Amino acid sequence: MVRAVGSFKHALLFVGVFSVFVNLLMLTGPLFMLQVYDRVLGSGSEETLVALIVLVLVLYGLMWLLDFARTRLLARCAARLQAELDGEVFEQLFQGGRSKPHLRRDVDAVQSTIASPGFAALFDAPFTPLFIGLIFIFHP
């Protein structure tokens, strides 16, 4: 199991890097609103508003693309893990004359957990204190 997990540690590193950028791009909405209230409403500039909207749409598109890539990468990691463990599980199922059907269910459970959105949320969790701190700095 450890060997199988170790085979995709580089992919998990990329998932972590994608998570950093996805979480930084989560600040797009609040920063957009701050700029609208500060620059657009104060000056009444429609050009500034259009430029900000285009920028926000591009940044949200980039965030979607990175999140999609992160989700697909986790799904591939889960599929690779299951493929690497299937042979070992098959041997263990019938070893010693006893059937061990729980092994197959365990591998399926691990595979579905890694491919789930909840696993991606584990990469997002370290950013929660950062966001709470930023919110406090903007509005104590």
C-alpha cells in the first residue's frame, strides 16, 4: 500500500500547487467588490467597471480550469492506486483457503475517497485560517 501511494506523490504535489492557486483565486470576488466600491462608485467610470468585470471573468475561468485539473488529477491518482492494488488484492482474496471479500471493498472505499471532492477539501483546509485573518484585517 505504501509503495502504491508513493508512486503518485508527485501528482499529489501538483494537486497541492493547484490548490494554492485555486485558493488565491478565491479572493477574486471580495477584491472585485472592494475595487468596485473604491474605484467605480467613487469615479463613476464605466470603463473601469468593464475592465474589472473582464478581469474577474478571466480569473474565475482560470480558477475553474485549475479546479477541474485538480479534480481530474485526483481521479487519476485514485484509479492508478486501485490498478496497482488490484493484483495484490486478488492474490490476498484466495490466499490461505479463506475468502477475504472485505479487501476488495476496502480498496474501493480508498479509491472513492481519493476521487471525492472531500479529499480535495483537505488541500483547501490550511487556507481557512488565512482567509479568516484577511477578513479580520479588512474589517475588524
